Amino acid sequence: MSNPDLDLIERRIADLVEGFATAPDAATADATCTRMLEATARQAVASSEGGKRLRALLAMDAYAAVGGDDARTDAVRDLACAIEVFQTAALVHDDIIDDSDLRRGRPAAHKALGAQSGDPALGVGLGIMLGDMLATASVDIADTAARALPNADEIVHAFLAMHREVEIGQVLDLAAALGPLDDPERMAATALDVSRWKTASYTTIAPIELAMLAAGARPGDARERALAIGGSLGLAFQITDDLLDVVGNNTGKPIGGDIREGKRTVLLADALARATPQERDELVAAYGAPSRDDGRVRRVIALFDATGAVGRSRERIAGLWERTRDAIDALGLPQEGRDRLVAACARFVPTVR
């Protein structure tokens, strides 16, 4: 069944990105430059299409749950769309860092631009600039929306703080690949740090904080409540995503993608901590290798299951979800508002079979 809020969000994102990405007529008179500028603008729109829009929906539902004024819903929707545009910018850059071929079943932005230009290296450069353009667009959209809402300056400040936290998280994520494989406790702590900064910051914390600010909450209260709810929820979301990477998912991404990339996840840390010496040696050898083929990926997945790491991830998700529910209850919302916020948060932790 179609979700009216989702449909509105999808259409609005397309309009906002198209309006921002269109180049001024006076940008260049050169035909080749004009062609690539237009191709980059089209790719900005194409890269912004699709996705579950969990972040925007969370912001909209949180705003309604805490009693936000219906008259300001359009401005809040634009603010929610700004978060999604920022996510697209981050994904464009992520795909370059990971050298990914696909995104949402279509060529990654830098791959598409490389094909259109006939030069893969140029495609990477254009992809970097496309990500920058979308990140800038997200700030412009958020700033415009904030002018129609309470706490306008605080909303912009929170949005920019979200940018900074994700940037810190990306640095941590890249650096984590240098971590040793012989200290599972350290690996798990680092993976959770990365998840807090790179994922929870803009996936669950910022949508709730921005919604509460838009509803007129005091900035300190909005931040504290968003951290209490979104901090645990964001970690649960990331662990769920890591788990779905090995037990199956409906995202279109290939199974075992994190293993192929050699990512240091909580799942890997739990497997190493629970493994027999022989199993631990296998895991260390697999992740210490330059690459992992399909056979090795299947073996690592089997070890994740055999060591109990998969079950441990489910336990972690359940515990984090309970903390999220407790933090929502602590808001003291009317039953209807509480139920709406719980349902919005539950989208981030689907049942893992």
C-alpha cells in the first residue's frame, strides 16, 4: 500500500534537488562543459530517487508525536527532505570510497558519470563534486525550511552539527580498517563508536532532534531526548544492517558485502570473541587476506553462525530496542503520540529471521 507521506517526500525531494542542481545559464558557453554539467545535474536527481526514506519519515512522525503545529508541516517536510538529500550526498561519496559498482540496483553515481564521459577517472572526480553539491543543497534546503519554524538558528546549527558528526564517523570508519584482529573487545567498541558517529548521528538522532526543535522544544531538551532515543536506535539499526548482510536482506545488495570489504563489524568482533582457536585462525586469515572470494565469504558466514555471533547480534538489537522504548516512555507523551513514535522507530529494526 502506498504511504501518502512517503509519496509526498519522494516528489518533494525530486523538486528540491532539481531546482538546486540546475546550473545557471551563464555558467559556461562551452558545449562539452555544458553537456557534463547537465549530466551531473541529471545524476543528482537520479541519485536522489528511491530508498525507504526512514529518516524523513522519522522526522515527520516525531514532529507529529510531540504535538507539532499542523500549519508548519510543509516546512517540517522540507527539513526532513534535507536529511535525505544529505544522505544521498554521503552515499555518493561512500560509493567512491568503496569503489562500489551499484547503488539501489543502478550504477553508482561515479560509475554512471564515468560511462557518460567515457573516462572512469573523470567520473570519480565528477562524483566527488556531485556529492559536495548535494551536501550543499541539503544545507540550503534546511536553512530555508528553518526560517518558517521555531528555533530557526538552532535548527541550522543542529543540521550543520549532523554534517560534522558524519564526517567524523567516516574518518573513524576508514581508520577502523587499521585495527588489529586479535582484540575483539576493542574491535566491538570501535565499531560501536563508528556506528554512533557515522550512522546514528544522521539516521536517528538528527531527525528526532530537528523535529523537536521544529515543534518548539528547548534546544537542550531536544538534544538530550534525541540522544536518549536515537542513540540506542541508531546502534540497533546498524547492527541490524550488519546482520542482514549475512543472513539475507531485501535491499538488493549482495549477501556478504561487508565481508568482501573486510569491514570490522560488531558481528565480526563477537565471532572472534566466541570462536575456538581454530575458528579464530580462520577468521583472522580471511580478514587478513587482500580479498575474499565467494567461497571464503560463505565460510565466514558459516563461522558467524557457528560461533553464536549471529545470536549475539540479535540479543544486542533486542537490548538496544528496549532502551529505545524506555527513552520514548520517559517523554511522557499522550498514548497516541507515544504509539506513533514507537511505530516510527520500529521501522529501523525489522524482525531478523
